[in-house]
Amino acid sequence: MATDYHAKLYAEELLKRGPSDHVESLTAILMDSQVDLNPHQVDAALFAFRSPLSKGVILADEVGLGKTIEAGIVLSQKWAERKRKILIILPSNLRKQWQQELWDKFGLPTQILETKNFNKSMKCGHKNPFENDEIVICSYQFAKNKSDFVRRVHWDLVVIDEAHRLRNVYKPSNVIARELKSALEGCPKLLLTATPLQNSLLELYGLVSFIDEMVFGDKKSFQEQFVRLSPGSNFDDLKHRLQPICKRTLRRQVTEYIRFTERIAQTQEFIPTKEEKQLYEMVSTYLQRPNLYALPPSQRSLMTLVLRKLLASSTFAIAGALDSLIKKLEKQLDCSSKRKKDSDEEFIEEIGNDFETLGELEEEIESDLDDEPALNDYDREAILEEIQELKVFYDRAVLITNNAKGKSLLQALSIGFEKINELGGAQKAIIFTESKRTQNYLVQLLSENGYIDDIVLFNGDNNDPKSTQIYNNWKKQNEGSDKITGLRSADIRAALVDHFREDAKIMIATEAASEGINLQFCSLVVNYDLPWNPQRIEQRIGRCHRYGQKYDVVVVNFINKENAADQRVYQLLSEKFRLFNGVFGASDEVLGAIESGVDFEKRIAEIYQQCRTSDEIQTSFDQLQQELSVEIDENMQTTRQKLLENFDNEVTEKLKVYNKQTNLCLNKYEVLLWELTKYMLYGMADFNDSQMSFTLHESIQDDSGKEIPTGLYFLKRGNQSGHCYRINNPLAQWILDEVEKIDLPKAAIVFDYTNSGKNIAILDPVIGKSGTLIASKMAIESLDKEEHIILAGICDDETKLDADQARRLFNLPGIVKQNTNTETEIDESVIANVYEIQKQEILTQIDARNEKYFDEEMDKLTRWADDKRKSLKGTMKDIESEKTKLNAEIRSGVSFQEKVQIQKQLRALEKKYDDAWREYDEDARKIDKQKESFLDEVEAKLVQEIREEKLFVIRWEVV
């Protein structure tokens, strides 16, 4: 049986803030997360917290190792510390995925900020929508466009995903990176990228300087010291500087914890019908015209790309788009500029309703020109002709009710299901299309061919009748459980995934399903429409081919045998990007080289636009492939390994330590929470120790009057219907609050070892003994904040209890002795010395840790100062070299006139040298001042503020 004193100690242990360099500091976060964390992810999170003097870090794990999870741990810790001014900047196509994962796995509330809701917030009187109660998520382009608003917020943390986009920040042409660097100056940053080094060591300089300008002196000194190094050079100094700021783990180093299955590619060839081919050629030729009224220059690049994708998707998709073009042109004949603008917006909205990623492309592909001039009579006549032409295309499209690619899907599914049956996987397939109209066609096609009861849809709306019914049934089944978040968009996604897992055989999905959902129970991916963006394909396949997948994943792709460009696109994606075969999918180097992938899509679209013969197509793709080979410089591989990777055995041993520490801490804290809950809910709940679950049958209200739900709660993760019980659960928070209210006077406690049924060898020496014990919480704030629970105990025979013995006493059941005058019997002075020794041990450890952080920063600062001086001296050295060359020319016997001109040049160089010397002298003093300023800043932080709170004092006895 526990006591109020047990409860107090357990609660304080659960709530204390541990040292930033130990797994214990993250235990509460790890307990609350809904993901089985791997040791490399814990290691990465601790790396991000390792030094309180750090301005940020780069987490550069290879693709597939969960950098989002690593960031989620860091974000959760900041959130728990009430540091909630948090910004996440990433490619627009990853926004929803991040939002979903942070909510599902860590319960972190986020808001995606984009133009529409930003403007709405401003109209509602919000001066800065970035000032938010939730974590703000936005795209690179949006953050750059709203940089004035971004810089007004004092961010506690800024996370930047796909951060290799910033690696050329030192170049004036990289406008986005430079603007973001300026807007985020002084904010702590967490950069995530699988490709921190692609083609040049200067990229490392760019990324690191985005976080901390003082790791390297300046671009010139970096170039002189490091860029000219060959792959065989000694990189020790550069690696030494990178180690505190950049962390990289490889997939091969974590195979002990993560099992990676294979990808197996299958192609499904099809031959379009004569009618389909004629329609394709007519629309393609139309799109290749230099001038189109339906696609004015401001929209040309974007809409041509989209229309070509819809043309390749299905006749149903292009028919809908042609109808929208016709309506747009008809409205355009109304010459009012407002009416034209409205028609443009309606057209974009209509196309976006079908092609859901239009908005993301629109953000990445900026308009080419401003609004067009008013129409004249010639324009109006030409528009009428264009409308008639489009109507011919439309009529042809709607007459084609069967697509050759659709018919071949039936064969592809049959072959695919047979293959995954051989591999042992479940009979589940996800079919991806880029068009909702094509999605509806596939529903009809498969329903008419034996799959009518096996289909579930997934798109950006999820508002069709069947999806709504699935959602309503799901809500009833999970009523009263934590599965229901109350957010329809999140809950309906969960409902559709659950239905696919448990009941359906086929999910027909748009790009909305390529982000933020886990389909590891499915091992057949069908790319009915193949995106041109390799990162989108990787996202799609990654829904199934991911950590936790037990079977090899079959990837089916469709190839139009009549289309040379389609065939070359597939060849490029398959052979150059290696997307469809192997264990790891697309390589980091390739995905990093193409940035967001949108520019790559534009290049593909240009080939379709400009090439009219098969030879032209082949030549253009050969050139594109050659360009990719240049971008993906394999000579950098050796350099990358030397600078960014640690030895496998070194990493393996480290991860083993973290794996052990994490499990020990989690087990310890779960036991504390379980025992505390059993004690505080005694008589209010029924407990099942074997399953670590309990049923709360008595209603409870928290201090705000909010009702805490009754029903089943479970501590261990699983698929139970009920409430996931963690420290941040409202019930656990209520318990912790109630413990805080308990008054703990001095008392005498008898700990029963004999009847406990436990074997705690460390307590054997104190059986039959008694003594005094004090429990105190000590909070220390200097460079960092941390809390320690001190348990100082002594026996009556003056034998000291060590800290572990004192803690283990509270693993035993105890009884508070009644009718004892403990207030007068307890003499705290007998344990004062024991308490002071423990306190000083903790403070000594903190001092040693702070000294290490200080030394690292001073080393960084000293190297930075040396770099700056070298750079300044280098300028003077260059001038000296020029003077030497000119003097040599004079001695070589030049004419008198030439001597005069050379002397003028020498005088100019002398002046330039004097100016450089003065600049060197001034900058040297500035460097010294900056060092002094840093020392003053650190000295101020090193002043320790110590607060001690006595928790309780007891007389103890072990029987």
C-alpha cells in the first residue's frame, strides 16, 4: 500500500525537468508520443538540445529515418516548456503531412498559414497572423513574401524542412534564402535535410552560416581554407567545426532497429484507342500554339503543365478541363476587367477542384506577366474561334466512355494481387490518380468489374456519400475514445484509413493520400497517373513502403506504348531516380538535387510543349539526363562521407546506449505514473495490472469545471478502444494537481520489505533499521534549467543511505504510523550533511557540463576570429602580390611611358594597401570586442539561481 508521501515523490519525479543532455529530460515527451521511437531519433533530439549556447543545429539523417519524428520530439519539449512561439517552414506540398503527423503522433496543435486565411485574419483585426496560439506552418514562398511579419515575432524555435534549399544563401541570386535569413536572425533554428552537401563545400558554409555566422569567418576565408581541398585531403578541422552543429545517421547504421523491405516494380503497358490518340494529338497541338486566349501568358506555364497532366490522366479529366476553358472564354468576352478577373479565378477554382495540387503548384510557379490589356474586335473574333475549337475537343472527349488505360487497370490489379499474395502481403491496393474526375471514372469501372463492395475513396474533400457514411459509422464505433479528435478533416481521414485496413480491398486516392497517412498494412501501390515530380512519387510509395512494413511493396506504373515522351519520363524516374526498385527508393543525392521537384516538372512540361517529333523528344530527354548527371556529382560522395558520417561501429554502440537508457527511463516513468494513478483513483476505478489498463467509473471535474470522461484508459500503446493514458492526459493532469494540494507534515513511515514480494538487494542492509529522510526539489537555472529530486537519508546508527537506497524505499509499500509525535521527534540536523553532499555533487556535475559548453563556444569563437583575421590579411597579401608583379614589369625594361603608368598603378595599390591595413586594424578591434561581449553574455548566464523546496521529512523504518 502506498502513502501520500509515495504519491508526492512519484508526482515530482514525473514532473521534474531533467538535464538537457540526458534521455531523462525527454521521458515525459517520449511517453506521450504515439509512436515507437527508435534510438537514433532520441539521439538526434538530444543533439538538438545538447548545448544551451547553441543557435541551432542541422539534422541530416538519410531519407526514411524519420526527421519529422526527431523534430516532433524537439517541438514537444519546447511546447511542454511553454515556449510556444514556433514556426515551421517547408515546401508547400509537405504542409498537410506535417500538420497531420504532429497531431497524430504528438498531439501538437498547428495552423497552416497561407494567403487566404492570412488575409482573412488581417481583415478580422489581427495585426500579425504569425502571432498565434498554435504552431505556425507555412511554405518557403509564403514566409519570404510575409517576411516583414515573420521578423516581428520573437520565435522560440524555427524548424525548416528540406533545408538544402538554403545552402546557396551566400549567393545574391538566392532571394528566398537571403530574405529568410534576415527575417529569422537571432532565432534558434532546427534545419532538416537529407542532403546538406550536394556539389560544393560552399553549400555547407551556406547552411551553417544560416544558423550561426560565427562557425566560419566569412565566405572568402572558408574558400581559402576548405573549398580547394581535394577528396583525399585532411578534413579534420572542417569536421571538428561541423560536429557540434550537424548530425547525420545512415540507414545502414540502424538496421538493428528498423527492417527495410524491398520495392518491386511492375509496368503495365497500354495502347490508346484511335479516338483517344486523335484527341490527345489535337489537344497537344492546341497547347503548343504560341498564343492562346484561354491560357494568357500570366497563367501559361502553370496551366499548360496541369492540362497536360489531365490529358494523360483520362478523357473524363480533360473533358472537364475543356468545359472549364470554354466557360472561361465565354465570360472573357465580357470586356470589364473585373469580370475577366472573376472568370480567371473561377477557372482556377474549377481546375483546382479536380487537380487538387494546383494550389501548391501555383505557389511555386509565379505568374509570368501582369494582367492583359482590354480586348479589341480582332481579339473577340479570335476568342469565338477558339471556343468553337475547344467545343470540338470537348465533344470528342465525352464520346469516349472507355479508356484503354482503364481497361488495363483491371489486368494490372489481377497481376498485382497475385504478386503480393506470393510475397505474403494482404490483398490491399492503393490506386493513385491526379484527377478527381478520373477517380470517379475508376470507381465506376471497378464497381462494374467485381469490386463494388471493396472500394473506398480518398481525396481532399472526402465528402461523397459513402465516405460520409463510413465516417458516421466510425464515430459511433469509437465514441468515448481518444481516436476522435473533434476535427472532421482529421477524423474522416482516420475513418477512411481504418475502413481500408479492416473492410475495403482498394483505396482510390488523389494526391491527398500521399501525405500524412500510414498505409503500412498495404503493399500494392498503383500509379494510375504518374507524377513528373520524383518527390511526389516518393511520398506516394512512402505511404506503404515505410518503417513497420512487413512485406515487399509492389509498385505498378502505366506506360503508353504510343507515346515516346511518356516512355522516357518513366525511364528517367526508374533508372536515374531509382524510385521503383530496391530497399531505399530514391537516393538522397538525387532528391536533393532537384530541390522541390516543381522545376523538374516544368522541364518535363517544356519538352512536351516544344518537341513535335520522336527525335526531338529523345534529344531533349538525353540533354535533361545529362544535366542531372552534372547536378548529381558522384565525386562528392567521398567528401560527404569524410565530413558528415561517423564510423558504423561508433554509431551502433552509441545507439545501443540510447536504446537502453530510453527503455529504462520509459519503464521507470510508466511504473511511477501507474502506481500514482492506482493510489489516487483508489475506489474510483478498476485496474488491470497485466494489461496496464483501468476503467474509471466515477465522474471527475478538473479545476476549470471540465468533465473528465469515464470509461477505459490504457497505458500501453495499442489499438484498444478507449483513452490513451499519458502524463498530458486530462485525468493524469488532474491527479498531479490533486497531489500538489496534499499537505505533508512530518511523519513516521514503516516500509514493509518482508511482505512486499520484492527482491531489492540494495535494501537488504537496512532491513530492521530506522532513521531519518528528507526529500527536496532543487531547481537550478544558469545556462540551462533543470530540476533534481534530492533524497537524503541516514540510519539511527549514523550509516548514510545512498541516493539509490533512499529512492528504492518508496518501491516498498508503506504505512504512516498514527499517534506519533514526529514533529518533535525528527531532528533534521542529523541529515544536513548528507543533504549538502548530494547537493554539491549535483552542482559539480552542472558546473562541469557548463564548462564543456563554454569551452566549445570559446573554441568556435577563437576559430572564427582567426578566420576573420586570415581573410583580412589575405586581402593585403593579394595587394602585395599585385605590387610584386608590377615591380617585376618595371625591371623587365618597359618603355618610359609604360613605367609612368605602372607607377600610377603602384601608388593606387599603396593607397589600397593602407586602406586595407586600417580596415584590418579596425576589424581586429571589432573582433576582440565581439569576443568580450560574448564572454560577458556567458558570464551573466553562468550565475546560478538555485531554488530549493522541501517536499517532506520522515522518520523511516524497514521491516
